[in-house]
Amino acid sequence: MAKAIPIGAQGTAEETVEFKHTLTYHRPELPPVYSTPDMIRLMEIAAFRALQPCCEGDEITVGTAINIEHRAASGIGARIRAEAVLESFDGRFYTLRVTARDDTQEIGRGTVSRAVVSLGKFLAK
């Protein structure tokens, strides 16, 4: 099992909003703003990066729950930075506080939960 992951462990992920990250890409009648699924994906990457350094062997973490608010729109060209900080561990699930910001403001926040799994055993299922 993963070595002890310290509360406060942090990870980040960044990307620039491109057309493929917008609502318009999926539905032409919607505005060209950063989509909620793309913001959540970036938050999950940050959470993965916060925990992965403590995994051993073929261990990885997988997402198990999300609770996210998307609070502001960001357009094409905006630089988005997601941050994840480990808040708690209950014996199986790690809960991380996540935020996403663009160049000027916080655009999203919430929590994600992840669990450590053996990649080999996971893929065997």
C-alpha cells in the first residue's frame, strides 16, 4: 500500500483554454467558454499529482467522488491553474480540496476523493 501521504500534500495542473475546451465545441449554440467537465478534468489531474509521489510499485490513484462548483466563465486563451491540497484520509479514501483560477479570479472550487489501487489488479478486472 502507498506510503503515508501527508495531509497538506499539494499538486497543480495548468492549461490554456482552447476551442476544444469550450461549450461551443460540444454544442454550437452554446457560448465559447471553458466547460465544467474540462475544469473538473484539470482538478483531477492536480489531485492525481498531489498523491502520486507517495504511491509505490504499480500503484496509482483513481477518482471516486467529485463535489465541484463552477462559479465563473473563462474564454478562449485564458490560462487555467488547478490546485489540489490533501485535506483528509479515512483509511481508504483521500479527500482533496481543489480550486481552479484563471488569470483574474477563482472560477471553481470543491472537493475530489481518490483511492489508491494497484494498476495491474485494476486492469485485470
